[in-house]
Amino acid sequence: MIQIDNEDFGTLAVCAIRYCQGRETYMPSLVRDILLPYIKEISDHDLQVMINDCDYQERFSLYGSESIDKPGWLEWRTTLLNEQQRRKS
């Protein structure tokens, strides 16, 4: 098992998500599936960065295919928002 501190993990997660934005391949769903079990380990700041990145994609229509990619990104954004809300309550 590789050891990495939470701050570095969050940075790596943000980079991986940004790499996937706008790509019409299997990579976005793969990265989201890898990150999902560790979402509680991502800092509040990095969580907000990922939410902001999703919002940016939405504003500028960068989700990729409307029927293939966009639903996955919207689901990911909802997951991030739900985690953010869970932490606030």
C-alpha cells in the first residue's frame, strides 16, 4: 500500500479530475470510481475546488457529450455537494 498524506491525495484527486474534464473516453468514470471510496479523505478546500471545476464545465459547456459524459459529471457534482452538506451537518 502506498502511503500519501491527505493534502497530497486531495491535490492528486483534483489533478486527476481536471485531466478528465472534457474527455470523451472511459477515463472520467474510471477516475470518479477510484476517488469515490476516498471522498471523506478529501479536504474541504479540495472538495470545493472540484465543485467549482464542475460548475465551470457547466457554464462553458465543457462536459463532453451531452448524452454520454454530462450525466456522469452531473452525478459526480451531486456526490460532491452531498459530501459537502454531510460535513456541514
